[in-house]
Amino acid sequence: RLNKENNIHGSTTEIIEVETMKIETICDIHKISHINYLSIDVEGGEFELIKSINFKVYIDVIGYENNYYDTSIPIIKYLEEKDYIVINIGLDIFMIHKK
């Protein structure tokens, strides 16, 4: 996708490595057990990030970027298995926990 957009717009990309932490680690460090709203926008890595969540931290609503709906379908199905339901589909998808 990036190569195609670079060709169209005459732009370039650069890979920059940054240190990251899992949501679980951040929550452990800061003693967070409940997240009201988690917004995810990681340029196509949404599913990998969501699969890395162990859900021991309770998350009410998850919103994530919906650039390509076909790649969002597996995310919706995955979160439905975790007791989330879709509340809005647009440029972003919002899912709320059934509780």
C-alpha cells in the first residue's frame, strides 16, 4: 500500500524502529485495571495489536481505524468472541463490551 501511495504522490517512506510496550505492560506499570475507551490507529497493525491484548484489563469500548473493511472483518469476529458487539462502522469501527 505504501509503495503504491508513494508512486501516486511522489513521496517516500522511511522505517524508524521505536521501542514499544504491550498494553498489558503499560497497565501493570501504572496499576490500571479498567480502560473506558481504547483508540487504536497503528497503520494496518490493528489486528496484531488487538490479538496481543490478554483482556485481564477490562476495556469498555475499543475503537480502531477501518481503512480497508475486508481486513476489519477478522477483527470484528475476534472481538465478538471476546464478548464485544459492533456499535458503529465508518472510518473507524467502535465495539463495546456486552457488560
